[in-house]
Amino acid sequence: MTENRVKSTMLYVQTIKPHFSESNLEIILVLKGSITIQKVERVVTVNEGEFTLINRYIVHSIQSEGAYILSAKIRLSEFRDIFDKMEYVEFMNNDELLDINRPLKNRLNKVVMDLLIRQYLYEKDLDKADRVEERKLNEQHLVHMLFSSYQLISHMKEEEEYPTGKLQDRYYWIVEYVMKHTNEKIMVEDILKELYMNATYFSQFMKKVGGVNFKDFVQYRKLIMIQGYMLDYSLCMTEIANLVGIYDMKSFYSLFKRYFKKAPKTWRAESWQLEDEYTRVCDEQVLEKFMDKYHIKERKETSSSKLYKHLLQMKQMEPLDLEGTEIILNPYCDMGDQFDPYYQVYNYFNELIDEIYKSKISLHLVYPYRYLREPEQKELFINTMKLSSLKLMGGKMKKLKVSFMVQTPEQLFEAKELRQIIDQEIGNLAINVAINIAL
């Protein structure tokens, strides 16, 4: 793996003037205070304990009365092993996703926040050789989490519209094509010839996977490039319009005003007024208080993470024939008798599901039902299984089995009810209910 794929910095921020990155996805986690971010036409407030994702080429500025933030810049091209067009993926923020149930949303956010903090700490300890591999795995886990879970979760309510791997490849081919040809007039016919699609299917495809029609899709990406060019104050408006393949200035001004409700020259003049007012800091007290408040120190390595690391090591060594092998995993086995609401039961679970999808093994999850009696854990389990079912569609669900281990008649009755709910909402999981008096 290449070094410096992720670079983390702690900043004390009051103002950061409009800027963008051509190669990095940026994640900003607020450690103390709050910030207001202007990105494209949206204004977003990010409070303490929250984070926001800023995609490549997105011009953004930050204003605050004084806030401590953690900025992680991820060079996406270094993660093509996860997805070969990773640098063209547009990562979605929580407020941009379809409505999702609270426990799963909270679980994903806590894991991402935990990974961001650990990444910063790993980078501070680069002189320690034993932390290098941990840092690389943490980087991989962070990007995998953002790509798999945050992209998939928007389709949890619409399973039939889930973009399979083949559809994702096709969609991001279109994103790549448009981004590489923003200086031209992009015609639908050119796309259709390359992808061997008819116009009707292509229109349906763009609305289903991309969420908008192709015309709006192209215009929005041209607008993103326009904003970037406007930060180069040596360029006049006509030059900027031509750089994105627009030769009718009336169309140029109309496009800009459609999103910003103001003229390009007004936007540029307002941007000139902002000056950078931030300092790079390493305030251990702020970080310690944040970690204590959000229970980051309390999280420990899970059975899922241990299993994932073990599978990676096995792949790097002499390949073993695992066809027909069943791996049995109890996600709660490290919890003991104390129920800890901050314990990340499903940490690395997404990566495990991907490994199962790509391999010839099957995973058998064993759940002591006493943990699933907690309403939030039950809801979390249901939605995690939904997410897994989206990844394992197309006959792959036979690779995932689930057993509820019960101790009392009451638990047996409840477990059968939960199995019925899963059958109704997902319908393709092999769930067994077993009595275990020794559990």
C-alpha cells in the first residue's frame, strides 16, 4: 500500500476561504464548537460530534466563531482495490441519504468518528513501526465503510433498485466520462454508443441510480468546475464558460443563477472578501475531552475485526481452498455480562460481508438472544441484515446463516417472532432458533 493515502490535521478555525481539491475526499469532524460550510449551493451547519464529507472539486468555505476540527484528506485514487473507479465516487452525507432508522445511522456515524480519531493518532505515532500496519488497516476500513455502507444505505427502503456491482461500474463510468469531458458539449448519443444502451433505458437508469436526469447531471458537474475556475481571478467569465464547453453566455449566467440565486460576478466578489483565519494545532486537552465524551477509549477490538484481519492475512499467504468452509461468529462474544451501548458490535462487519461475497466460504452468525431483547439492538440487527442482504443479492444469501441462541421459553417465543419479522422484511435469510442451556 502507498504511504500517505490519508492525511489528518487538527485545526482551530474561524474562517477558511473558498477552496477545493482535485484529488482528495475531505472529511471534517468537529471536536469542539460548530462550523458553517458553504459548498456548491448548500449551507451546512456541523456541530460538535458531527462530520461532513466534501467530495473532489467541490468548492467550499468554512466560517465559525472559533471551532476545533479534525480534517482528514483521503487520496481516493489509492483505494482502487476497493473499487476501481473510487476517485469518481460521490460520497453522501447523512442529510443527503434517504430516511434511515436511527440505530444503524448512529452505529455507522460512531464507527466513522472512531476511525477518524484513530487515524489522527496513528499518524502522530508514525515513528512507531508497530503502528504502521494498524494505520493502513484503519485507512482501508474507513474508506470501505464510506463506500459500502454510505452508498448502499440510501437504497435500504427500495431493495429492488439496489445498484449491483455491474450497475455501479456503469454509473461511475458515466461520471468519469462526464468529468473528463466537461470542456465539451456532452451528447447523450456519445454515451449510448459507448455503453450500448437505448435512450429509454438510459433515461430510466440515470434516474434510478443517479437520482436525476442526464441533463441536470451534466449541468451540475459543469457548475462544480465553473466554481473552481472562478477562484482563478485571472479568468474572465467568457473564458470560464468556454472552459466548460458553454459558448452561449446567456446559458452560462442562467445555469449559475439557477443554483446560486445570484450572478457569477456577485458570487466571485463575495468570495474575495473572505480571508483565511485558522491555525494548525495539536491540542491534546480538546482531543482527550472529545474522546471521553464520545467514549472512543472504551471501544475495543471486536471479533468481527479479528476475523477480517485473519482473512486478509490468509489471502496474503499461500491461498487456501475455503470452498465449503463455514465460519461461525458470535458478534457479541466479547461483551461479557455487561451491556455496553458504545461497544461496536458490528465493527468490520461490512468488510466481512464483502469477503464472503467474493469467496467460496459461508458465514454463520450466532446471536445470544438476550442481547437482541434490547429494542435498539434489535432494530440495529434488522437494519444490518437489510444492508447485508443488499450486498448479497442474486442468490448469495445462502452464504449467510443466522442462529438465535435462547435460554428460556420467553426468549424462544420472542426469537420466533423476530424471525417472522425478518422473513417478512427481507425474506431470504436462513434463520435458526436454538435452545442452549449452557449459554
